[in-house]
Amino acid sequence: MARAGVWLVVSIALVAGCGEGASRDPDGPYAPGVARGGEAVDSKLVGHRLVAAGEFELAIDAFSRAALDEGMSADVLAGLGTANLGLGRLHTAERLLRQAIEKDEFSPEVWNNLGVVLLEKGENGEAEQVFKKAYALDNGQSDSIRDNLRLVLAKSENSLYTEELEQDYKLVRRGSSDYLIRSIPG
């Protein structure tokens, strides 16, 4: 009987620890619950932050939620294209970025990202034209667009590559939707 009493006391102590008071501790290790009266954060903003954090799959989910809210706008298409670029899905990224350009042809960041996709695909001639367009739209303000244009111009001047002379490149994110191509020292 004493053993049953001990188990009863231990059970009550454990159940008491599961109450609402433990989850309301702001310094506790557990995340807070859902704020019922709070406002939702803009899905595009969440998507851009996830891209910046390298969480491309989650960014695609966030941009998809944004598409449900506002339709397939140029911003949503550009975000989806950028996330797919980060995942290495070059054909999908190219298609989405071209659709974004059809809706808003005056965004230098989208043109720049399309140029990165084309350069990654080995379409240097078209990439050069796209980077020139991005540079013109940006009025030369962005260092990353200028650097990408310089890289593709240098690559087109040095078109007599052999297998030994080719360099590897790395995609570097700068800003919320801007990429820079850097050569990896060999």
C-alpha cells in the first residue's frame, strides 16, 4: 500500500509540471504558442529571409503562400526563381525569372539573377546581354551586378578555354535578392 502511495504522489507531481504555467515562462526553453490576435508576417518577407538563410525549400513554401495571397506577381515569381536557383534547379529558375521579367521588366535584380542562371547553364552570350541590361537598369549602382558583368565579359574574351583552364565558380548571396558569382581559387 505504501508503494501505491509513493506512485500516486510521483504521478501527481509529474502531472502538475505539465500545467499551463510552465509554458508561459518567457525565459523557458520552449517556444511560445500561437498568438491568436497577432498579425501574420508577409510571406514574401519570410521567403526572402529564408533564402538569405539558405533554406531554399522553406522559401519556396513561403513564396507559394504569398502566391495564394496576391497571385503570381513579379515579386513572387522572382522569389521562387531565386529559391530554385539556390537549389540548383536552373531550368525551373530560368522559367520563373523570365516570367517575372515579363510582368516587371524594370527590375535589375531579376535580370541579374537570370544572368547568373544563364552563366551557370553555360549560355555566356545571352548571359552577357542580360547582365548588360541589368547594369543599365541599375545605372551602375550595384557592385554585384557590375562584378557579374565584368566576369562574363572576361569569360567571353577568354573563350578559348581548355579543360585545364576552366575555373569553378561559387554563387554568393548579397542583399535580399542579389547574387554575385565568385571564382573559387584553385
